Amino acid sequence: MMDQIARTTKDIGNVLRNARKARKLTQTDLARRAGVWQRTISNIETSASGAKLDTIFDLLAALDLEIHIVPRSKMKPSDLEDIF
């Protein structure tokens, strides 16, 4: 799994979903590992607001992931053209 940038709750949900699927885990499997409800996993993966930071860290630990805090990258308008 390569490094991913997450700037929103939707981004965090996508990162967690991709990591879970890469490990061939169901939401229920991950919920058991992290000690949370399956519905919690579903809500986070679909960027429903209200997830506790502790829960996010429990999920990251269950997926053997960690967060690195770095200064936000600055994109130039020409960089956006390369994305699309």
C-alpha cells in the first residue's frame, strides 16, 4: 500500500476501506479486530460524520497503519491539469 493523502473525513474513509479490502477483510472482520460495531465501519467508510478520533486510531491499529502529520502540500494550478 502506498502513502495516501487524507484531508477530509471522506479521504480517511476511502483510505480505511482500501486498506481493509487490500487485506481481504470484511467490515465485520475489521470491526471484531478493532472492537467496534460493523455499522461504525460502514459509517466511517461512507464519511458519515461523528466518528471519534479514538475509533479512527483503533481502526488504523487493526489495519497495521499509522498517521504521519506533515505540512500540507501546495499545488499549483498546472498540477491539477496533470491529475485529470
